[in-house]
Amino acid sequence: MPLLKATLETQIKGALQLGSSGASQEDVARSLANAIHTYVSAADVTTPLTTVVTGTFVGTGAGPVTGSGTGVGKGTLS
């Protein structure tokens, strides 16, 4: 999922509001850390892939096999 800056801003404002209303530094820090962790963990990570295949086909019409391909890998942060 794409990173949602507006959500992070809202959560940071909430953490700062905790501090303004007298919450402990630990509570504010925990709230900020949770906001940042949630924001960063929501990121999609993509990377280009290039593959090369070589080998020998065994069977009727046996012979060398070659090929290549490209694509995109997609994952998440944890």
C-alpha cells in the first residue's frame, strides 16, 4: 500500500496533543513510535528482477534449453 502522509501527520498531532494534555514523555514517545512504525510498515517495496535459465532437456528431442525474463518483485516491510 502507498504511504499515507496525512495519516502519519494526524497520528503525530495526536501524540503531541497527549503531551499538551499532560501525558508522560513515555506515553508521547510510545505514541510517536507507533505512528512511525505503522507508517513505515505500510510501505510496498518493489524491485526489478532479471532471470536467466540454462539447462538440458532430457526426453524426445533432447537438447539445450535457455531462456530469460524480467519482472518486478513486490513485498512489504516487517
